[in-house]
Amino acid sequence: MYRLFILAKCDLGYAEEVGEKVSELEDVSEVYSVTGEYDLLIKVNFDDLQSISDFVQDRLHRVPHLKETQTMMSFRVYGEDIGDFVN
Amino acid sequence: MYRLFILAKCDLGYAEEVGEKVSELEDVSEVYSVTGEYDLLIKVNFDDLQSISDFVQDRLHRVPHLKETQTMMSFRVYGEDIGDFVN
Amino acid sequence: MYRLFILAKCDLGYAEEVGEKVSELEDVSEVYSVTGEYDLLIKVNFDDLQSISDFVQDRLHRVPHLKETQTMMSFRVYGEDIGDFVN
Amino acid sequence: MYRLFILAKCDLGYAEEVGEKVSELEDVSEVYSVTGEYDLLIKVNFDDLQSISDFVQDRLHRVPHLKETQTMMSFRVYGEDIGDFVN
Amino acid sequence: MYRLFILAKCDLGYAEEVGEKVSELEDVSEVYSVTGEYDLLIKVNFDDLQSISDFVQDRLHRVPHLKETQTMMSFRVYGEDIGDFVN
Amino acid sequence: MYRLFILAKCDLGYAEEVGEKVSELEDVSEVYSVTGEYDLLIKVNFDDLQSISDFVQDRLHRVPHLKETQTMMSFRVYGEDIGDFVN
Amino acid sequence: MYRLFILAKCDLGYAEEVGEKVSELEDVSEVYSVTGEYDLLIKVNFDDLQSISDFVQDRLHRVPHLKETQTMMSFRVYGEDIGDFVN
Amino acid sequence: MYRLFILAKCDLGYAEEVGEKVSELEDVSEVYSVTGEYDLLIKVNFDDLQSISDFVQDRLHRVPHLKETQTMMSFRVYGEDIGDFVN
């Protein structure tokens, strides 16, 4: 399983609406509000690498009031991987 | 429950060792290697806010070969919160 | 008491108007113009953690011509804490 | 009165020691731990502009285990300036 | 031959369209989607330095839905330079 | 004499127009196109500190198609200061 | 084929030595000096995703005098892909 | 004439020493202390592009206690170019 983490900025005043919308997208497993420069931290799970850029381009980036994203691929989990529960 | 996300840079060549060590610290629930400017993304769960800066100062920052950290507090989960399993 | 520091960028030409508006928001104790990448440094005091993300989402981010924010939580004051005077 | 705000990174594990030391420097009025990329937010008051770079070079930058600083000058306070109490 | 590398952000949802358009511009040799803060990495070859800022200003920056760019000049290739093939 | 350096981003395609306009503002002594994240590097000389934030707010930030600025104050010149010629 | 782009900072004075060493590593196809915050831009080709983090951890990060890296995965090439020659 | 602007960080406590040393290097025309993330802003003039990376690698980066640099090439001057005096 591949994991993509996304830090996202939203149009001001829309972080909550964007957070809810993103959490309903297929493959998205967790969405958190965060302090700092970004508004949201999003975790997405993929079985298949080809679908990652489709997800970002065709689904995530079409959520209204999303403003900017920083994407980070993960190739490794450290410690004990407790499977689907930690995704 | 409070969540702290930490992006961490390690001394070059030590990301794997640091990732394993950090994953064994109490309260740490997930540690991932990530692409980009940072080497690791770390998720920590706290019941009690006072213990957050103790964790960062007294436990995380003493892991050898950790070089730099960026911390992000989370106050909200979006979508359905499936409890301990996603935390 | 919890403190939140916010670095804010404004639409160009509006830093003064935004600075005045933000300084009138409840819980905001200090607003400064600053050199660098951001226009304003804002200090907010909270007795209650739950109200922090409400403040950012529901009040600060609705001030017109505010463009982007970076938030920093503070959990500790160093040196002698002279109470309300230093907030 | 001129104000200088300083975001500071410390050698890992030394933020508390540096925070205490910096809070004892003359002209320093407030020192906070902060979340994010930096460890400390420092506020310094000056009556005299010439002494600002002396402060940074000759006093602040000699505190052991301080690693990196970002300085921001402030020329304006917004809202009501309640004098020494907010400084 | 001079090389200019450009990291580009696009309006959300337009990275693919921008990537295709940029790849058709004269002097552009390679365009890649990338993870991270930027959407595209672009490589441009010039025989003549004067034409670099013309390229950026007059051609690249007029591609619709391009949002922001970071430019990096290259003066040296390391290792064996296999000529036009690696540009 | 006080010096303010400003790194500026412009709306895409407008760096040349903004560069020309900014170079005609009073107190501006030099304007350069630059590679990197910003489009322009601007140098401004002041005899009087109070006028710096007026310059940024009331004159610079009203130049059309200027998008974002990062300001840096300078308090010291190193080496031999050859007076107005280098200012 | 997967491509990884790496922006690298070197210990000051060692960019040339590091550039030469990195260009000799297996899978590395191109290494350029660049202006800006980083010293080198490195392009690496992989047939197999599993070997990417091995490359970064076990080979790249062991090159002496390499100081810091920012990694960017690429999943797509825009325009005509002229095969091994541009890869 | 080509111009290179360099933002430089120094080892803490050494900005003044580095500033003086850099100002004595051949081709360096101006060195300023600056507020913000960097300590110094350096301006260098070249008649010949080939010598730019030699300058950075072989002379600038060997100044003791210089820690990190960000380089920006300039290809254009806006407004009236008053020749050597502004260079």
C-alpha cells in the first residue's frame, strides 16, 4: 500500500468546509486541522501508484476553496505496522 | 485527545535509525518516511496538553541524529472519527 | 492561559486596515506591523483550547483583505511571567 | 520605542535552557515556546535603533545552543497601545 | 549552452493542461509532474543568455493557469556530459 | 541613512511593467530582475525611519500587478561605504 | 520508469566535489549546479519503486559533504517523451 | 555586466566578521546586514559569466563562518542605469 500525505491551504474561512469535503473523497483515510502555515493534513492510501496523480489532479484539486497543496509520498512505515488500523 | 504531527529532518544517512527509535517512544502512534524537505512524518497522541512540550523537549529531541523538527498541533478531525484505530 | 501567535499576510495596500480591524477582535491582545515575508504579528489569549480554532476560522479568517496566516501555539513562557501585563 | 521580534531555533534538547537564558538578557521583554518550525518567539524593546544590531550580534547570538534566528522589526502597533504593559 | 530549471505551481486542477502547453514552447526540453510544493519541473536550454528573461517573461508567464514560478540557472554539468541527449 | 531591501513577486507576465513603475517611485534607488522565487530586488533609501512603513503601505503596495513582498531592513554597511554612489 | 529529482545543499566549498561524486552513483542520470537556495539538482531513474528509498538512504546520503536534500517524485512526463535520452 | 545577489547566513556571532571579510573579496561591490532569515545581502558584479560559479565555490564559500547562501542572478536593471555608480 502506498500513502500520500498532503498539507493543504484553503481560501480563508473555508478550512472547515474543505476539510469535510475532502474527508468524503474515496481513498482519503484521515483529515486533520493543523496549526502552522497549512490548514489541513490529509492522508490518502493507494494500492496502485498510477492512481496517485489522478487523485490529486482529478479529485482533490477540484474541491472548491482548496487553495494550495504540498504533497509527500511515503514508502516506509517505521515501528510495528498494525495494518489497516493505522493505514 | 490531542494530536501533534511532527515533520523531522535527520542527520544524513540516519533516517531509518531515527525512524525506528522514534516509533518506540511512548505516545508515538505512527512514523512514516516521506519525500520532500523532511525525512519523517510522526504522529503523537496526548490526553493532556501539558505533556506535549515535555514530549518534544525531553523525549523526542533527545533521539540521536534527529536534526530539526517542525511541529503542528491538531484540534479537529474531519469526517468520521473511527477512534483509536485512526489515532 | 493559552497563547496563539499569528503571522499574517494582507492583500497589498490593506495591512493598515486589516491591522486595525484585527486589533478590535475579542481575545486579540496585540497587533504589530512587521518586516519580512508577513505584514502583521498578532497575539491572542485564550482560557480555553476549544475556542482557538473557532477564533481562527470564524473570526480572524473573516476579516476582509486578510490573505494568508501562519499560526503558532505557545505552551510556555520563559523568565518571570508578570501575568496579564505580558499576556 | 522600537520592537524587534525574533523567531529562534535551538540545538535539539536545549530550547528550555536557551529560553531561560534569553529571558534574562537586558531589553528582552517576553520569550515564548512556539509550535512550528521555530522553538522560541522573543520580543525585544529598544529606545534606540543603533543598539538593535548590537543586541543581535553581541548578546543574543552568543547564547549557547541558539542555532538560527529570523528577525522582524516592528514600526507600528495597531489598536490601543497600552504602553509598557503590552511591551 | 545555458540551462534554466523552473519549478511551477499551477491553478488547482490545471497542472496537466499547463504541463502540456509548456512542453510545446520552443526551447523547453523536458516537463515533469513532481510531488511537493510545486506541480511541475521544467527544463529549458538556451544558447544565448539574453533570451532567458525574455523566455520567462514573454512566453512562459503567459501560459494560462500558471500561478507561480521559481527559477534556477545552471552553469555546470557534473559527470560525463553526453551532449544534446541529456541537454 | 536607512536602507530597505524588498524582494517582490509580480502577477505573471507583469514583472517588467512593475519593475519600471517601481523604479520611478521616489526614494527607490535600484530595481533588478532576479532568478529564484521572487521577480524583483528593490533597494530604497530613507533618511527617516517613520517614512519606511508609509513607503511600503502607501506607495509600493499600490503599484498595480505587484503580488507579494518580503522586506529586509539594513542597519549596517560592511567594507568601505562609498556614499551616495553605492546607496 | 520512475524519476526522482533531488535538490541538494552541500557543505560550503564542497559542491563541486559532491557533484562529481553523485554523478558517479548508479541510477543517477544528470547532476547540475544551480543558483538559489540549493547547490545541485540531481535526476535519478528507477525501474522499481522499492529501490528509491534505498538509494536515498544507503547511497546518496552517504556521499561526504552532502548537507541536506529535498526529494521530488515524478509520475508523469509532459510532451513527447524521447526515451532514454531525456531520462 | 552581470550581477549576482547573495543572501547569506553566518555562524551565530560571526555576521560582522564575515561581512567585513566578504566586503574585501574581489568583484564584491556591496555588503549589507539585513533583518529576516539571512544575515547579509551581498552584491557581486561580473563581466564574464564563467567566473560566477568560480566566485561562489572558490572564494565566497571559503570565507570562515559563512554557513549558508542563497544566490540570485540578475539579468536586467529597471529605471535609469547610472552605470558603475549603482553597481
